[in-house]
Amino acid sequence: MSLADPLRALADVALDRSVVLGYTKIGSTVRRLWWPADPAPNAMAGKRVVVTGATAGIGEAMVASFAQLGATVHLLGRDRAKVRRIAGAVRSSVSGAEIVEEVCDVSDLDAVRAWTDDLSGRVETLHGLVHNAGLMPKVRAETAQGHETQLACHVLGPHVMTERLLEPLRNAGGSAVVFMSSGGMYTAPLKRWSAEEFESRDGPYDGVRVYARTKRMQVVLAEAWAQRLAGTGIRVYSTHPGWVETPGVAEALPGFRRLTRPLLRSPADGADTAVWLVAVRPDSGPGHFWHDRAQRPTTFGWQRREDPGTASAFLDQVSALTQHSAAG
């Protein structure tokens, strides 16, 4: 080990704990000096990836990045016109891009079941599944199945989708599932929520708070999936993109955007680690939470891991609402 190694580790931790330095483009610019190598050109040639929430921002950038690596990319969104427009834009910008247009509302569990059945009938192998679909409404709304929309979009839908695409993921002989979480999850510890709290029916609705909470849920769910699929050839991760200039941030957090805009990362920068995880499939330890091509702690402070009983209770709730086991 060279003297530079502990100094790099110290700098990396300092960036992470400072938040502003680590989550903005300052963090990724500095970390590029030492982070792992880029995937090889055409690293995804002959491989197939699904990206949800792919019609804007990070998702759109992710589709372009996977296409540049040679993957056939299934671009999934809930608005057919947007899907068609973004697919055309990527085909125009990336020579030879293979884009398959997919329409599904990830928050609608019946739609997810129908779409996964359809996809499984069309493809035998799937090398990557990135759960990027997200939203942050200001007013509480429910899906057709009666679930709060953020819970359904960030947690329940991705869980059902993962379960129902296990066969093509296994057939790939080496695949990755990535949950796109958020650094905001650090502000929302996992708790033993009542059924009313779980569905955000327990008081005035705070979309930002619910967003952070469901992003914490994604991290716990991803770890459960990683444990469940260990040794199967399917690796599961969660990641957060840092603070990124996206249409979603502009709409949901205009004040935050005004203050931080000069420091916000580009969508491609925000997409980087998720793309790298699918292309490289690095080894991952407990937590399985990544940022800027390195594994990060899932909690800060004295609690270094989720309470097993609390995590188990959360997974039981997900299982009950989806009729698909979430146990690790």
C-alpha cells in the first residue's frame, strides 16, 4: 500500500461527510482522480438492459451511456410520446444505438405484472435492470391498487418487477439490478411503521419527507435482494447520484435548485455509477449501497447498520402488499 492510498481514503470520507462537496460536481471531479477505470469500450455489446424512468434527466442519460457501451437498451416510461421522443433522440446522438421502446407505469402493480409477462415472452436474457423511475408529488395520491404513489413507484413496483424478471436475469449468466436511491435517505431512518404510516395516511402529506423515506426503503430492499440472490449470478446494488440538475429537481425543489445550480452535477454524471455497476458488476459487501464508484455506509452516526427486526418488519410489509416475498 502506498502512502497515497490512506490519503485518498481520508479525502474520500471527508467529501462524503461534507455533503455539499461530495454530492455536487466537486465530489465527482475530485474522485475521478482515483476511482476505478471506466468500462471497456463495447463492454455491453450483445447485452440487454432495462432502464425505468428513462424519459428525462438521469434516466435519459443512462440510456445514452448504455447505448454507447453497445447494449440493447429497453427504454421504459409511462408516457408513450415521451418514450418515442427520447428513443429517437438517443438513436440520433449515439451511432448504431439499439433502443427498444417500452411503456409501463411502474407505480401500477397490475401494469408491471402485464409488462413483465410481455417482456419475458420477448427476451430470454437480461443483463441489467435499473430501477430509476421516480417522482416527488406535493399532494398525496393513490394508484389504482390504492397505494401511495411514491411507495408504489419507488418500492412496490420495482420489487414486483425484479421478482418477475428473475428468469431472464438468471439466464444472462451474470447480471445486475440497481435501485436508484438518493442521498436524502440518510435523513430518514427505517422505522416500524403502522399500515397507515406506511401508506402516508397518518397526517399532513410532506412529499419531500415521503421521498426520503421511500429512498431509504429502496436501500433496505436492495440489500435484501442482494442477500437472497447471492451466488445466483445476479448482483443487486443501490446507489445515489448526488445532487443532479434534472427536470424533477427543478419542479419539486425550485428553491434548492436556485441555491445549488452552479454546483449541480450533469445527468450523465448522476447516471455514471449505476451504469458502471451494471457494466462492471463489482463485488459488494453488506449494505450494497454505492456512490461515485465506491461502496458507502448506509447510515451515519452511531448506528452502523439497520436493526434486523425493523428491517424484517419492513420487508414483511412489502411482501404483504405485493404478494411477493421480500425476505432476504
